Amino acid sequence: MQPYAVYINEAALGSVPRSGLQREKVMNFIRFLADNPNTTGDFSEPDDAHRTVQVKIIGRHAVTFWADHAVSEIKVTHIKSADK
């Protein structure tokens, strides 16, 4: 299976530090998703479109994503502080 393309909402990146260990952890997870599109989060929830999205806690951040298997893409919609 070829890696999926990963698309990140530009606004989501604003919550991630510009450098350092926390950024590295989040970006490594996002890269991991390309080769592992069936990854499940720590929990799931419905989004505004009533689609089930996965939420994975990575360090101090919560990464929200979903796999669009029809077009072999991962959509990262939110990256927020896990404390909120």
C-alpha cells in the first residue's frame, strides 16, 4: 500500500510550537499517519459534518484527524492544547 497524502489545516499548525520536542512529537505522529491510515486515536468524536474523527493525545497536544480512504488521504483538522 502506498502512503496516504496528509493534509493539515493551516490554522491547526498555529497551536504547535515552532520548534522543540513538542513540535517534533506532533510532526512525527502526523508523518506516521501517512503509512498507518487506519490508526485510531485515544478517543473519537463527531465533527461538524457528523463524521467520526479520531483524537490522539501527543505530548501536550490533541491531534484531531480522519482518514478519507476513497482518495487515500489523512485530514488533520485540529491541533490543540490537550489541557483545554
